[in-house]
Amino acid sequence: MKAYEPSGHSPWNVQRVVHLHRRAGFAATWQEIQRDLDDGPDAAIDRLLAGKAYATGVPEDFDTMSRVIGDAAVAANNPNRLKAWWLYRMIFSPDPLTERLTLMWHNHFATSNLKVGDVSVMRRQNEIFRECARKPFGELLTRVVKDPAILIWLDADSNRKQHPNENLARELMELFSMGVGNYTENDVKQAARGLTGWTTKNGQFRFVEQYHDNGEKEFLGKRGTFTGDDLLQTVLDHPATARRIAWRLCDQFFGEGALGEEAIDEFATELRNHDLDIRRAVETILRSEAFFAAKNIGTRVLGPIEFVVGAVRALEMLDPPPSTLVLSEWTARLGQDLFYPPNVFGWSGGREWITTRSMIGRVAFASELARGSLRRPDKPVDVAKLSKYVDGDSTHEALAEFATSLLVPVSSKEFRQRICDSVFAKEDTGDLTCRMFEAILASPEAQLG
Amino acid sequence: MFNRREFLKRSSLLSLAPTVPAFLANTARAAEAKPDDRILVVIQLDGGNDGINTVVPFADEGYAKYRKELKLPTDRLIKLNDEVGLHQAMGDFGKLWETDRLAVVQGAGYPNPNRSHDVSMAIWQTCSFDPQEHNTHGWLGRALDQVQRPQDGSPAAMLVGDEQPPIAIRGRRSVAAAIDRIDEFTLPESAVTSKAGPDVSANDLTSFVQRSSVDAFATAERLSELAAKPDAGASYPNTTLANRLSLISRLIKSGFGTRVFYAVQSGYDTHAAQLPSHFRLLRDLSSGVFAFLEDLRVSKLDDRVTVLCFSEFGRRVKENASLGTDHGTAGPVFLVGPGINAGLHSKTPNLNNLAKGDLKMSVDFRQIYSSVLSEWLEIPHNMEQKPLDLFDA
């Protein structure tokens, strides 16, 4: 991929800084935006890759706090508290890129606690995603597929020599690696045979020899007495896996119409030539011209997590933050219930995030967040503090322009006019500036990022 | 019925948008029920409903013999024929019977009955006897996997209530959701919304989101109106089940694409002092379902809806020493709606020809499901059991 160089038609400006943070993080605060604007794209991306992108609100003892909150959720076996733990990380971690990638892997290896029923198992899976987020994909795949969460979720324990269960084999091939169309039903049956014997005991992976079918199998055109490990390696070596992972990364960082199939094919080849190294792939994407091209800006629908966490950070509602438990209920209401993906396909995302229920929910969320009722005690957006970021006069238009640049990827004078008309045309019955932030956050245009 | 012109005039949101909200287009289609518009509402009677005291075989001498304390007075029963009658609390089901909107499938069960609540319920929800399949996908989830998802982005199946979506509606691909309160679909009074942009007809992402927001607000307004001014005839009793059915009715009336709704009515595990609680449960069930159908009938939507009521097992023929009954085997299944083939189906269980003190089943419950999938929802399935002719042609 060709590297990004700021230029006349692709300048390094506020819009691009905001764009970078929306895709590689959740949302930057105004000061973080200004810092990155001054330092240039290379430094801004360096910071994201190094896990130091966020400065505002990051507690000194973040790691300890996070561990305490996570441990408490596990001790109570309370899934809602686990969701709150992860939201805490997303809002306060200095390393938002890792949290975004963790979320991406949670979706890729979609596992629901509805069936697993054990918060400690779900947390452990989540930590594997976090730890291996940028490792070579083979390492992540092996760790995840031999971890109790997936084994329980996909009935590995029921997969035995005498009566194979194809669930794990099918999803391994269809969803985690190669993708549909690259294997036959017979391959699934054979893979199921190869995976027999993979079970869990006492929360650990355990291989049970007597359940394992060690007969000869024919898999993807090769013959042998393949074990589960052999299957994993075969699948990792298959070019379709590189293609699917390339697709997954492009789906994460590029929007509608931003990248053609050929570009993804090329990217897949490069991935394959570098051992499916995710860290390198992510860096390549973030530093690319295509990533910063105008046709990649504002072309993704913000998923519920991105929308909610992004709003909290962009509006600097960090002291105190809204209750993370309450925020987790909101993201669930908007269609993204952490640790409870709807099925094994995860959240399809894109335009499917937009439904009647979720659109109403987003407007309702904007209202409650801006007015402050999500914080205890009630504390609306600190308009006075945010207004100070505006150069010159605090006219309605200037404030609208500032707020829009924070919350809307692509806007126009006409959009700002419409906002001002709907908000300021009313009688002066309260803080209309706060209502302006609310109106912008609730607008259709602000659902994109 | 709702006045389209009036709505368009009043709604400032629509003043700049050239597109018509999807639900308004949908209501024009509602007049004639087409296969892909049909809706199934499942009511799960949790705990094991005592079928013998629900569809009472009053003419069977075994009834008086085995049910000394729990015997219901014959003259109070709602007679369905000269052999069986409904529990006297089910007056509203009696009205449905008289208007050919009630089908009773007698003695529904399965071979080798299981008396554990969890296991038997899992069998009914997954159609599988393999415990390893009891936590994966259910009969409706699998069926909905075969069809396209609703165009408006609604979930394929929705549980209405505060429980988790049951396994019955969980599929591999299809999305099942749970909803508890109508306020998830209503905008806060004070919400600030700006007018839509000038061009929402293009297919780019911005136009799509703008159009969707117009649609969503129109639906929210529609739902608020329904709440504020219920149609005549839609007077629901004040029970949990009726509240849930009322919410389902409003979603249907608002044109939601969801085709399968699920609600749970708890409390049927009547091991002791059965008479008063069973009375209340059956009264609430029949009054709730009746109000639901009447509500839909006034909106001319009832011909698109069938309600299916089932329980995980019936109860033992002989009452126990605590004025209650213990876990049994087969029991009745109700289907309600204008589209069903009304009447009694399958054989009335014989209380003198028992299997170790329990009713022998007359029909495999999977035949009922087969009918629902083939004849009502018209979704392809691979169930082996033959359908039962439970729906009008």
C-alpha cells in the first residue's frame, strides 16, 4: 500500500486527525487532536501503535484499577460487571488501538456467554484477544481455538471418535480462517475427526487420546493421520486464510467504497508473505494513502461501542464518567451487547447497525448523555470548558463548527445551519449550547465515522 | 385506522424528505396476508401445565377416580363436545372456540417422556433428544436461518419479557433479541432532532442513515400514538402476560418485520394447592390471548397471526397428597387465530389406559411444529414428522 503524504488534496488537518482516532481508537479529545495536528501524521500514528495515544483522563494506576475491576467481575461471576470492566478500559486506557483490535477479535471469534455461562472463561478469552491482538495470526488462532471459551461454545467436548460434532470444525474453517467456498462438506467432516479429543478440564485445554480419531483423513486434498494441530497449520497456510484476515482488517479500518477487491487481494498477498503478522498489517494500513483518502472519511457506520465511547471521550465527560454499567446497557440496547454476540457470525456491522430500534436508541442516548443524566450526580456536557477551545468569538456558528468537527466526519455549512435553526430558533429556555451538542450527536451524520 | 395524510401533514420531520417511511408503505400491504407476512406468537407455559384440568375429560370415569380433591365441577366446564370441556376460568377461550379461532391438539408429547423441567423444555425447544444439542439452536431459530432477515433490520425473532431469548428462537445465522419495554421504541419527549437533509434518495451511506432516521422517527411517533389512544376493543387485562401481548400487538401494528414473537407465562408447576393458582393462570392466559386477538382484529391484522401455547409436559393423572399434581407426560397444545383449523385434534387421552400412571401420548409434538412451519410460516424445514392439518387452506 502506498504511504500517506500530506498534500493539497489530502491535507493533514483536523478532519484527518479525528478520522484517525475514530478508526484506530474511539475518539480523541480536542487537546489530543491539537497535539497530533501539530506533530504530524507519523508521530500521531507512532503514538497509537505504541499504546500512548490517549492522555486525557488516563489514571496513573490504570493497569491496577483495570485488574481490580476485572477481578471483581469474575469473583462475582457477573457478566454485566465484565462488560463495565471492558468499557472502563476503552474509555481510560492510553492504548485504544489495542482495545479496538480486541473488539475486532471478539467479533471475529464471536463467542457468547449465553452458552459459556462463566465470566472467568469469557475474561480469559478477552485477555487472549488483547495479548495476541497484533501477533502473527497463527499464534492468536491457536491460543483462541484451544481455550475453554471456544471449546465450550462450539461443543468440542461432544466431538468424539464415536460421534463427531462438526460445530468446531465448521466454524474454524468458515469463520475463523478460510471462509466459505474454500472447502467441501467432506473437509468439514474430516476436520471434525481431526479435532476429536480436544476437551476442557478444570478450565484448561486437555487432549483426551481415547476420544481422538487417529485414522487416516483426507483434508483439503491431502492425506494423512491429521491431528488438530496439523489441521490448524494446514488451514493457516491456505491462501484463503490470508485473504479472509485481510478482509477482516480492511473491514475494520476502511469504509464503504474505499478499497477495491484488487487492493484487498494485494494486501492479502503481503500479509501471507509476512507470516500473517497483524502488527505489521495494521501499521501498513494506518500509514497508507488509501486510509486517509477523502473517499475513506466518514464512510463507516459507527458501531454502538464506537458511538457511545467516542461520544463520552470527545465530549470529555470523564470526571466523573458515566457509569460503565449504564453504558453497557446502552450499547446492548443499540445492538452490541459485549460478550453476547447474537450468534457465531458476530455483529455484521455496517449498515446493519442502523435499525428503527437503534436509531431511536442513539437519539435517546445523545439526549441523556448531553443532559448529564448518565452521570451521578447529574452533570451535563461542560459547555463552558469546551467553548474555551473555540478561537475567537463564541458565536453560535463558531460553536457549531467546533462541535461538528469533533462529532461529524463530513459536514457542510448547510448542515450546521440546519442544526442552529433547530436548536437556537426555540425560545431561550435553558442551555441551548448544550442542546446543540445533543442535536449534533443525535444527527444522522454523526452516526458515521 | 391510522390516517396517512394527517400524519404526513403534522410531522415536521418529513417536511423536507422526499421519501416515504417504510412502515407507511407496509401498512398498505397489510390488507392481504401473504405467506411472508405471517406471524407466529409462541406462549410458553412454564412449569408443566396440568392438561387434565385444562382440557377436562369429564366423561371419562378415570377423572373422578383419580382427581378426588382436584375434580372440577362438570356443570361449570366450557364444553367443547360431550367428552371434554375447558376449565371454567377459560371463558375467553370459550369465546374463541365459538368463533372458530381455537384449535386444541390433545395428548401432545414425545416417546420416552422426560420429567425434568430443563430437559423436557429443551426437548420441546430443540426437537432433539441429544443433550449435547440442548444449548445450541432451536426449532424456530433453525427455521428462521432458512429465510432472509427482515428488510427493516428487525430481529427475526423476539422474546418479549425480561428473560433471555430462549433456545427455541436461537439460530446459527438468524438474530433473536429480547425486549422488555415499549420505551425502547419511543423518543424522549425532550429529544432534539434536526430536520433531514435535502437529498435522502441517493444510496450513499449518508442518505441511507438520513432515510433510516426519518423512518425510525415516524415509527416512534406511530408507537406513541398507539400508546396514547388505543383502538377500541383493545382493552387488555392488567397481567404480565397481557402486557407482553399488548407490546407485541403494538409492534405488529407498527409494521415491524419480526415474524416470530415469544413470551413466557410462569407458574404452572403446581405441586401443591393447585386449584387457586391454576385458575388464575388459565384465566390470565385466555383473557390475555383473547384481548390480543381482538386488538389485532380491530386493526384488521389478526388473519396474519397465530398463537401457539405449549408446556414442557402435563402432570400425573392421580393427584398427590398436597392438593396438587406432580410431573407427568403428554398435554394439550393450543393454537389460536383466524387462520387455524378450529376444533379438537388428535385423540383424547384415556385415563384408564395409562403408562405407569401417566397419560400415553396421542401425537408427537413435532407434528405440530411441522404444521406450523409448513402450513403457517411456510418455511422449508427438514422435520420428518408429518404435519397435522392445523391450518385452513
